[in-house]
Amino acid sequence: MRYSTDHKQQTREKLLASSGVLAKRGGFASTGVAELMKAIGLTGGAFYNHFPSKDDLFSEVVRRELCNSPFARLASQGADRERLRRCLKQYLSLAHLHNPEGGCPLPPLGVEIARAERPVREQAEHWLLELQAAWSETLGDERRAWALISQCVGALVVGRMLASEEVQQQVLDASRDVVEQALEED
Amino acid sequence: MRYSTDHKQQTREKLLASSGVLAKRGGFASTGVAELMKAIGLTGGAFYNHFPSKDDLFSEVVRRELCNSPFARLASQGADRERLRRCLKQYLSLAHLHNPEGGCPLPPLGVEIARAERPVREQAEHWLLELQAAWSETLGDERRAWALISQCVGALVVGRMLASEEVQQQVLDASRDVVEQALEED
DNA sequence: GTCTATACGATGATAGAC
DNA sequence: GTCTATCATCGTATAGAC
């Protein structure tokens, strides 16, 4: 065979990673198959050797993005308060706000996940439940964990809607305060 | 003239209202001009008698949706704590979560606003600053106002990503607790 | 103002050469 | 596996009849 068997795996992985970036930047629905393939140096026709449809790619992109999310490592390995604090401080930064393509998939892809078929939402739910369980352990409060997740995702969604960096910083700082308060309480 | 002058105004208003609903339901970019016009009983060709382009419609839809948002009345007229509490309880309800087309535009349209041109983000910012100012008055804390806005928007974005109503209710309840706590403190 | 018809590009997806 | 060529459909936007 002209192409080794793991070449297909590598191409698939490159496509998943690159598509995650493009989807978080400009939206998944708004990005065509040809554009996704061109980003990894291929043409649109080759796409269907890797995924049966564009929707299937979305499902896999979501799965991969969630596993590689800045939150993910805190979900798998139990996190002490200090580690969680540092992670959320970085999450609620202007650097993250201005870099959706390299950041958490929840703010930029959340709405598209919400409109996707049930299996996609189920895997999002499964991952979010794991995250919430991990944070509950750290915080000692299951409800505060959910509230903190919503707080962080909301801050980025709201912040990215804004035009001026000043106000964006205000929004982020306000949520940082909430995080600090939640992590200092018993 | 076969059509009265205010007939055009009425058509425009119907188009704005209907497009807001469709955009919040399925996304603005994903909804074609023909579909938007068909929803008010017209064909696609008539669209350009009312707006020079689809992007211009989006800008007007965002403006109108913000002014008619469940938050809007609380922004214009100063709100006492009790009024704000009742509004946020309704905001953080399963009824609202399952009815994006009739609810707040921030969760379903926020990401598209973030990717829109600067003027769109500027008017979103202007409106959000007014809302934050009003809530600051009620809460007596400018930062808590921003945090509360992010909390509410985030809860709906996260909740709508989920598959099961149980977990959705948990996410909403967690943010309700935060709202109650913020409104009870001095 | 609204219609139909149309231009023209982009879309998701397929077929067959290599 | 990837390419080019192609299909059918849809997208935004325009032109002209009524």
C-alpha cells in the first residue's frame, strides 16, 4: 500500500485538531468541508475517507475538544484548591478571551452543541458531570461546582460579545472575584 | 400607492420579530433569507426592500432583541431587589431553558455577536453597560453585577448543552442559589 | 412592495482516475 | 488515500414584471 496504516490515523488526528481550532474560531456550521481539509493540506474530496459525514466529524471534534480542554486535566486527576485557582485564573484571562481557537470549547461551541443531536449532548453531559464531580470534591459543595462552571463559561461568552478591552477586563475580574471567594470559603 | 407607507414599517417590524425568534432557535447564520421571509408569508426577493444585506438585518435583530430582553425592563426602570429576584428566578427556569426562541438573546446569539463586526459588539456593549449599571444600583456592588450577568448567561449556555432534564435542573438550581445569596447580602 | 426568474458562488456529498 | 470532476442543493443578492 502506498500509504501506511497509521498514516490514516495521523491524518484523522490532524483533521480533528485543526477542525477544532477552526470551529472554535468561526463556528463549525459556518466552516465548509473544503476549508477544513485545506487547513491540513488536503482537498475536500478526501474528507469522506475519514468521516461518513460532516456531522460525524462534529461529534468527534466535540469529544476530542472536551478531553483536551483546560478543564479536562482537572477533571481526571483530583485537583487541590491551589491548582484549581491557578487554572481558573488563566481561564478568566484576556489571553484566553482573545484566543478562542486555542481555548475551552464550551463558550464557542456550546450553542452548536445545544442544537446538535442527542448523542452529542449526551457526551457533553457525561464530560460535564465528571468535571462537576471533580470540582465538588475540591470545593466540598456540589451546587457550587455547577455554579462555578456556569460562571466561567458565561464570563467568556459575555466578555467576547463586548467591543472594548476595558469592559472585557471588568467582566473577567468580576468572575475572578467570585472564584476567589468560592475557593477561600469552607 | 398600492401599499400604505406604514405597511412597510409593519412588514419590517414583523420581519425583525420573526427573525429574532428563528435566529435564537437555529442560529442566524444557519437561517437563510428565504426562510426568514417565508416565516412572515413573503418570498426571499422582497427582503432587499427592507434591508440592504443580511448582515444589516442581524444588527437590527440584535438591537431589537436586546431592547425586548427579559433583562431590558430591569435595566431601564430602576429595579428593587424583589423585582430582580423574581426576574432571575424566571430566567433560571426550565421553561426558559427549553424556550430559547422566546427568551433572552444573549445565550443563543452571544457567540454570533462575538464573531460579528465591531458596530454590533459596540451596541451589545452599550446595552450590557446599562444593564450592569442598573444592577449595580440594586446590588450596591458593580463587580457583583457583572458576575451575576455572567452567571445567568452561563447557566443557560451550559444547561442547554445537556441531554437530561435532571442535570439541567441541577445547573439552574445552582445558579439560583448564587442569585439568592447575592440578593440577600448587603 | 412583492413577485418570479436568475446570476453566481459555496455547500455537502459522490464517482472514478491514479 | 488523495486527487479532480461533478452533482444537486442551497446561499446571498439582483433584475424586471406587476
